Amino acid sequence: MKVPAHVELVTAALEAGKHVYCEWPLATTAGEAAALAAAGERAGVHTAVGLQARFSPTVRRAREMIGEIGEVLSATVYSSRGKGNTRDVPGWTAYTYDRRSGAGLVEVLGGHTLDLVQYLLGPIRELSGRTAIRNGSHRVAETAEPIAVTAPDHFLAHAELDGGAAVSVHLHDGEAAMPRTRIEIAGTEGNLALTSAPETDPWAAQAQIGRLELRLSRPGSPEWTVVPVRDAGELAIQAANVGRVYDQLAADLHDGTHTVPDFAAAHRLHELLSTV
């Protein structure tokens, strides 16, 4: 389902008193997201949004280990996608090159990345950034129809966390090599690094989808040491993290808890992205 259709369909489900899970991005604007969050509150139902990167076993293990590296000083995030690395692109992706669709690099990968940073390290207090369109010439592969590109393919941001740590983020489309992610977290007593595991499918290499590997280094022992992570998932990699969201949402519904990101969390993330 395309992002511009979310508001109508989600609103109808909420008005019918249904629990609603919606993929990320929740909406095309922060205003739409605010309206959906408010509608969910009025309906008194569970709402959930697909910010699945935080459900990766590696991400959860890294979060458990943050205290082992002392006070967090800074973090550096790099993530790329292969989308748009050729002039001719699949027709089903054409709408994402229109910024009004709310489904470009900034909204999709930017949202997943900033949610991941905050899940690991805490709230972002201040965010500034720039975007750019570096490849504005695309055509629909099936028809050769030109695409008017208005969605940025580069996103660079600087953030300050509530705890004072500095964060830099560089995201981009058009990766000619295998897409990849690297997150380095520097602390007073060591560093953690989350890096993409080898994948054969470029789409699966995205931060919110692909497997991540975890490494640790410490003063006096600067070489990176692999941290074992237990991952007993049986689903295909493209579905694994989303499946973990479903499992947790089922537990929330059964137990009356609220651990999966809801529409209010999605609204806050939309607001954060709107500052760039």
C-alpha cells in the first residue's frame, strides 16, 4: 500500500474500533501522523507502526551492552541503498521519486535510522541537516517514461542527544556497490560497531531489513572483537524483523502492554524528520 493511502484506510479501521498495524512511514506529513495518533487515542485501541530495525537481535544486544562502554560520547551512522543506481528503474518504485509521496530516502531510511539511533542511545534533543538530489534523471524501465525526481537521494544530519552525545548521519541512494550500514558508538570505556552482514539481495541489505554483526573494542585492546548474537529466526531475512514486530504486538494485545512503537511514537518521528 502506498503511503498517501494510509490516512484514509487507517482512519476507517480506527473508526471501526479495530487495532491497527501500519508500516512506516505512517503518513506523508507530520500533521497527518498527528491526526492518526489522536484518532487512535480516541478509539482506545492498540496502534502499532512498523519501525522494525529496533527488533533486530543484534540491535537489542547492542542496547544491552551500551553500559559496558561507559559514557557515550558520539555515534556515527552510515547507510546506503542501491535504489536509483541506474537511470532506468522499476515502475513500481516510480512514485517514490516524488517527494509528495512521503516514501523517499528521507522518510523511509531516515525514519528507520533515527528511530534506531534513539532506541540505542536515547532521545534526540536537536537535529539539523541537509538533503540533496544528486541523480535527477530516471526513467520507468518498462516504458522509458521520464520521472520528475523531487525526492532527495542524499540525507546528511547532525544531532545532539539528551545525554549530550553528538551523532552524525549520512544516508544515500544510488549505491553502486552492495548497500551497507555501519553504526559506530564511541564511549569513554570502549566502542561498539554494528555492521551489515553479507547479503546477496541488495534490497535485503537495508538497515531495517538485513542482518547486522556486532563488534566491540576497548582501550588497550583496539582491535574489533566479534560479539556473538543469538538469532534463532526461521523467517527469510526480508521478513524476519517484521515478524518479530508481529510477535511482540501479539504479546502486547494478549498482555495489555504497549511495547511496540505506536502512532504517537510515529508522530514524534515524523516531527523530527520535518525539521530537516
